Amino acid sequence: MHIADFTLSRLPRIEFGSGVVARLPSIANQYGLYALLVTGAGSLKHSPFWANLTTGLKAQGISWHHLTIASEPSPEMVDEAVRILRTEPIDVVIGIGGGSALDAAKAIAGLLKPGNSVMDHLEGVGPELAYAGPATPFIAVPTTAGTGSEATRNAVLSRQGAGGFKKSFRDEKLMAEVALVDPDLLATCPPAIIAANGMDAFTQLLESYVSSRASPLTDSLAWGGMKAARDGLLALYADAGDAEARARMAYAALVSGITLAQAGLGSVHGLAAPLGAFFPIPHGAACGTLVAAATRINIEALRAREPAHPALEKYAQVGRLLSRQGKLERDASHAALIDTLEAWTREFKLPSLAHYGVQHADIPRIVADSRGSSMKTNPLRLDDGEIAAILTARI
Ligand SMILES: [Zn+2]
């Protein structure tokens, strides 16, 4: 076994398990007595969880300002929150929700003290100034199993429309201090959200597993995450009351955040960025609808141009894992991998790109804007025609 060079950047303190969210007030108390709570605009406030949380915070003597995030966060949303809150003596930022709430909370925590615009730091737009900090301590509590934002060092912000973008504010100092991953919080997640987010988590695991920056360390994590997703995703989609399935998907999503932050991603996430910027496509839906076609095209391109590339054997391993056929030879296991991903796409009724308004005439500008940081760690360099073919397959 060859051990390639790698860097493991620091991780949050991770507390994982049924009921761990009850520890949130006492953990927050370690950072101070005034919190910024950032949540989604959904049903949280009407759940028993919210009543328990607010009672617990009060019992710890903690007061808070509550900010809700109604959509995928934009730079303007982050700047406005920082402008209003920067003079408040906030000790800790607590993000509770899906990727949008967690990414907004992460970006705001990063800028509350420095007070400058997030546009100064976004990758690929503006001056890309180095982030010096300091960040306000951030506690991440995911309520969906998808982005893994609780374990990543970037916040994805987007501006939608014709001149839109979807870019990262990224720095190791943005990493959460604590990630509280409580699978019970998935119990009220609707099936369509479970499907899209679960496909995102699986895509993140697969792309980091075959990434050009993968290491033995991320490989072992990604492998366990993919196994958990294989055993949990369909079951959770069928029944969010299945506690074992909830734990498996919460684990898969958490691990996908760790592996993507350390190893990078690939062509699906390269395309998800311009798709999400130009069209109102939720991130999980974009990844879920593309992953089967992108995997097929990566495999075909590797076979044609780099037949000795180690990613081909890795794709075969994943095909054997998902199909539970450990003895399949390489070509058959590649077919099994693609078949499984296509079957999931059908089972979850993931909409085509056309459903969100993408037309064939849009392909050139999507392709032109797809070569961001994720595309750089795709196992091989795809040409424009191959990237276009991924989109064409799903319009
Ligand atoms: Zn993703």
C-alpha cells in the first residue's frame, strides 16, 4: 500500500448520537452568555426541539439574537447580518439547520469581528484577500443529512441570475469549534429533501474517494461513509422514523464533509456551482441529478485516455460495494455502479435540469463556468465536450 503525502487540517470537536443536541446549551455556555442563533425558516420553531433548546439556553443564563435564513445565502445577506450585529457582544454563533443555515452562520461568525465584506474573500470574485480572522466561535448543528457543512472550512454563497455566481469563503479558521450531529433531528425531514441531500452526501463521498487529492486517510473515511449511505439512504427515504437509517445518513453526511474538506471534489460539484448560480436549482438536486452521468463520463474518459489510472479500480470497488457483488470484474462493476446511481435517480424522482429551466442553449456558459476548485480535483481533466455531455444527459 502506497501512502501518498497528505495534510489533515483540524476538525471540529464532534459529538455524534441520538439525543446529543440536549448538550447544546451547556456547550454554548463554555463560550459565553450571548449567542447568535442562525436557523432556517422552516418548522424548527414549532418543534419540541426548539422549546427544549430555548428552555435549556435560559437555564444556562444564555440570551440570544435569532436570525433566520430563508434561502441559499448570498453575500448581501451575510454583509447585512454583519452590519447589524457587529457591535453586539456576541460570544458564540450557533447554526442549526441545513447547509444554507450552517453556511450562513459560518460566514457571519467569520466576519462579525473583522466587520468587512465577505466579497473581499470569495474565491474567484473580487480581490480574494487572505482572511486574517478572528472568527467568533461557531457551533454547527445539522438538521439535514447532506452538505456536511458541519465539518468543512468553507461557506458557499451565491448570487442568482444571469451574472450570478456560487463561490466559497474558505479558511481553516472558519471551521466549527463543535459539531453536534444528532440523527434524531432528521425525523421531520421530508422525503424529497432526504433524497436530494442524501445524493449530495453520496456524491461528495464518491468524488473525494476518486479525487486527485485523495489519501489513505480520506479513502478509509469515504469508504465507511459510502457503506453507510448504501445501507441508509433508501431506508430513510422510505421512513424517516427508521432510527438506524437516520444514524447511517447523518454519519455519511458528516464524513462527506470531512473528506471533501481534505480531499476535494470533482466534476459534479464543478457543474453544481454554475447551475446553482444561473438557475434556481437546490444544491442537492443538482448533484443528485448529475452524479450517474458524470460518473459514466469520467469512467469512459479514463478508459480511453488513462487506462492505468487508479480511479478506475476505485470506481470498480464502489460498484462492488453498492451492488453487494464482491467478485465482479472491473467492467461489470463499473456498469453496476452506474446502474445503481441511475436506479437511485429514478427511485428518488430527481427532476431533470429542464425542470429548472436549463436549455441546450445554456450549456456553453455553464461549461465555461464549471472549472472552479471542485473540477480541479476530478480524477482526470475532462474536455469541454465531455462536460457538456454530462449536462446533455440530464436535460
Ligand atoms: Zn455538495
